[in-house]
Amino acid sequence: MSVTVRVPPYWRRHTGRRADVSAEGATVGEALADVVRQHPELGPLLYGDDGELAAGLSVFLNRESITRRDGERTPVSPGDSLMVVLAIAGG
Amino acid sequence: MAIKGVLHRLAFVDLNTGTVTYEDPGDELYEKYLGGYGLGAYMLYTRQKPGLDALAPEAMLGLLTGPLTGTDAITGNRFIAVGKSPKTGTWGDANCGGYFGPALKEAGLDGVFFTGAAKDPVYVLVQNGEVTVECAADYWGLDSVETEAKFQAAYGKRARVACIGPSGERVSALAAIINDGGRAAGRSGLGMVMGSKKLKAVVAVPSSPVEVADADALKAVRQRVLGEYYKAGNPAYELFSSYGTCGITAGSVQKGDAPIKNWSGTVHDFPTAEKISDDAVIATQTRKYGCWRCPLACGGHVKVAEGAYEVEGHKPEYETLAAFGAMCLNDNLASITVCNDICNRMGMDTISAGCTVAFAIECYERGIITKEDTGGLELTWGNHEAIVKVTEQMGDGTGFGGIVLGDGIKTAVGRIGPEAEVAAMHCAGEELPMHDPRCSPGIGASFVIDATPGRHTQYGSWLDEAAFLPPDLGQPLHADKYVYNGKGENGAYVSRWGHVVNASGLCMFGCTVTPAPAVPEFLTHAMGVEYTMDKVQEVGGRIGALRMAFNIREGVRNPLDFKLPRRVLGDPPLEQGDTAGVTVDNIVEIKDYCAAMGWDPETGVPSRETLEGYDLGFVAKDLHG
Ligand code: SF4
């Protein structure tokens, strides 16, 4: 099942400067894992040592936070879009 | 031993007479207040008559550097404009980078204060530590880019210029002080004060580098800190060096930090924020721009040519993209770049100008103003042609934009009528910046409790919530940003830190990347006086108390009297988006913060003990008898 994952701008040097990565998976967690499989340098940025999503990261599925759904277990459908956002908010 | 890193020379210019006097504030004042708005607050508090109208000729306007400006300290390139704000009637300051600050110091001054008002337009020339007041007839009417070019033709390419544009000349409340053709000391309405004095520009011709106490040690700290910057995966470094602030726009819209549709919308109203964010903006960039010796170089020059929009200028910052974009539901990047350029050239604050346009659009959409009122402009959400047109009018003072909107939201309500109040999103007259308390609730306290209401460059607990604190600041995170009790200590610590950053001449962005303990190290090696993290807290507390005391003495200040629009606090709450259902209680945090600062939680008045503890006995006498 193919979804699009938009990575934060400051991570794009690990994706060949691509903003969107196409990923396979039945859930948010599986799709993110597929992004890491394609771009292993994103692994330590996405996940903490405990294997959970890193602190200060938010993930949105079709504009809604996955924390309002079922977290990484939230199912995804073909054509869905995921967006990873870092907490940093100054400027 | 005379403190180093500073020139021991302030100029005081009386624009009524053209006379100039010079003073050395002395080691004690430099050590206690540093420079920037620290020393600025001391000078205004001790020399300006209380209760003066902000635009009265006797009112003081200062442009000050800090002890780290023009030194090897990373991002030591700021100057700060200070004065009473004509928008809020409170303390006012506005911080700016670029090249002017270092040039002023290398021209031989730590700062220059102006009183009086010239009869005819003047500019002030600073070279070799001397100030002369010159006729500005040939410069009046020029935009900021033309002004700088003409001065550089006259005084050489190294000359740096801080000026007002036509907006300031008209004494508009939107006016900013501009340098480098697009870096702005935009907030607090200090461009308006400069215009009221008929002061077109300050021109600094640099000649002598700034002497510091221990140049080798200062360089060594710089090198060590740069090593931290370049460490792989540093998100703040990546953000600023690869994108600049435009890199956060889409993410901020998504998570609700960027206000949308004049603070009434959500990401669902503006799902195309990517079109005005990160890669889309960088695609228009022709070259990077950095302030003086800044390794981050977060700025840029851009070029767009799209339909009617053709412009080359500075890259729009996040604040500008959000104000003219998300706030107006405008995803046309070229139009925002044009609005940015209009603001820079005309000398207007982009936050205030963009927010005023969003206010006008809401008024139009609600039928409070009509096409007849706007002279035919259809001010509907996302109508970028009308947005550009009305911004042009605000810049040149004509039409609906100039006549009704040209002094910002609060004044526009007076001109339109009380029914427009519903769309008026400001705090005490200052248009609100692009960070939403429903996402970072601490900024809802900071907007009200800082001596300059409605500001985002003032530090507080919100920087913690927004992951915008420097490494190793040594203040633990507050566990849950929506639990309002118990945030005061955190906010107080962070705000005291921020006062020192601002008074030293450092950039807030750079200080997000620089490990915090490097700042007192920079100060120590520049000034030759030992600063520690504890001393930073002491100096920051002193500056914070003095800024607040300025307001209280003006009789305008009980922080609880300044109200944020209920909408901004989530009353009623948003129904969608990441901040759906959030209503912020900023009052609990404000009281908690005041208590932690040693100020009365009910009135914001610093206690006698607090003031005396900071050697502010003269202030204690004024406030407590
Ligand atoms: S980080 Fe950006 S704004 Fe700050 S000093 Fe560097 S270039 Fe200027």
C-alpha cells in the first residue's frame, strides 16, 4: 500500500533533497519503517534509543495528528499522505 | 581597568539644535547593563521625563550595540533601537542584524541617542567616533534601497545605513528602521519615532575594529562552538543554514503554531502551505545572505518573475510568509515576495503590515467594509492581487490601504468603527507575531507580560515549548505545556537569559544553536570581566525589572490590564487541527512568572527587595517611595 511521507526540510539531505518519499505499509509505523529502510540515516532522527518516535516529532496523517488516532498503529490507505514535523518553531 | 569590547563612547544628539555631546557610561554601567536594550533602558529610565508622549520631540530614540557586537562572538552583529513605543505607550525596542551594528561600533560609538526634532530632514553621519548632523533633503522621499545606495555612493561601499523609508517619513505606525535594504528593526513603532524626528538615516563609516580583552580566548570559544554547529544532525543549524526561517512555514501551519485566517482558521483552511514554505522559497533564492560574520547565513536574496509579479529582493522570513500568507489564506509565493519587498523598501514592519491586511480581509468578508470603502479592492481571503495592491497603498500612504490601514490595526478600528473590533488581533496596539498560544501557550503569557507587548523575540516558557532553547541552558523542561501552574520559574529563567542575549548584541537564532554557557564565555573574553551563568541570570533579572519599571512609571502598566483577544487564546476553541479544543489560561502563568521574577503577581510591580537586590535602589525609590 503506497503512501507519501513528507520529511522535514532539514532532513532532506538524507533523501537526496526530496521532500516526499513514497513508502509501503499498512500502518503509519510500517510506512515510517519503510522510509528508514530506504534512507537509513533517518532512523536515528525518527526514533529514539527506546525505539519510540523521537521526542519533539509530530506525525500527521492527512493533516490530523496520529496522537489523536491510534499512534503508529493507525492504518493507512493508498494515496494517504503523512507529514513529519519537528517541534522547532522559532523565527 | 576599562572594560573592553565597548568603546566607552555614547553620542547624544539634540536634533532641535544639531548639538552633539559624548559620554562614557563607565565600567559599572557596562558590567551591569551590557548594552543594547539593557544600557538603553538605563538611559531612558534615568534621562527621559516620565509620561512623555512617545512622539514628543523630547522623547529619546536610541540605537545601541552590545559588547559582543562587532566581535568574534558568533552572531555578534546586532543593534537595538530603543524608545517609548508610540503604538503601545510602553517600553519599546526592536533588534536587527545585518552590517549596521558592527559598522556603528567600528565607526567609534557604542550607541547614539536622539532627542528633539529637526525642522527639516536630516541624517546623522558617524565616523571616527564623531557625529555630525547633515541635511537630508536629497535623501528624503527615497526608499530604503535607494537611500542606502545613495549614501554608499557618497561615503563608500563600507558605509552602513539605518534609515526610514517613505512610511517612516509619513510618521506611520507601521514604520520600521531598515538596514541592508531589507533587515528591519520593525517592532514597537520605532521607525515612527525616527520619522517624527525628521531623522532619515544614521550612516556609519567603519574604520577601527573593536578591541576585546582577550582576542585569542574569544576566538578559541568561537572555534569550539563552531564545531558544535557543524556536528551532524543539529536540526537548528540545518534549519537556519539550509533554509532560514522559511523552512518552518509548512510545519508551523500543520501543527498550529502559525495563525491562519486572522487567527480563526486551521490547516484545513490552508492546506497548501507548502507552496509558500521551505523548498518553494529556496527555489527562488539566487544567493544566500548572512549578517556580519554569521556562519548560519539564514537570509537570502530571491528573484521572482511570475505574471504581474517581478521582483528581486530579500528572502521573506517565516513571519512574513505567515502574515501575508497563512493569515490571509494566500498561497501565492510571488505575491508575498512582492509584499515583502514593498515593506522593505517603504520601511514597514512586515508582521504589522501583513496582520493589518488580514484584519482588513476579515472586515471585508464580514461586510464591515465594502468595495466602496476600499476603492474597488476586493479584499477576500487569498485574493493576492488585492493583497499586493493594499500593501502598496499602505507603503505609499494612498487609497484605502494608506488612509485607513496605514497606522495598523488599532488605529484602523478607530477609523472604521467599533464593529471592526471583532477582527482586531493585537495586544495593546501591537499586531501579534506569528506564533500561536494555542500551540505554545507560554507565548500567550509572554505577549502580555513582557514590557513590549505582543512580541515573539522576547524569551519565556514558550521557547521551551517550541524547542527553541539553546543546548545546555540548564533549565529543565516543563512536563506538559497545557498545565499552566508551575511554569513561572522556567519562564523567568529563560526570559532573564534572553535579556542578556539581546543586551549583548547576539542574535536569537544563533543563540538557539550556540550552547548556552558559551555566551558568558564570550562576554568574559570580550569585556575582561568574568561572567557566569549565574551572573547572566542576575544581569537579565536587572534588565527585565528595569524595562518593567519603565512601564510602571509611565503609568500604563498592570500586565493583567493588557488583554489578548479571546480568539487568540482559543475562546472559542478551534474545532479542527492539532490545537482543536485548546483554550489557553495565560493569567495563571503570568502571575506565576511575576512571582518568580520577584514582581507583584497582581500588578507586575517589581518588589523593593527585588529592585534593591539588583542595585536598582533609584527605581525602588520611584516605585515604592
Ligand atoms: S542567524 Fe540569520 S538573522 Fe541571525 S545573525 Fe545569522 S544570518 Fe543574521
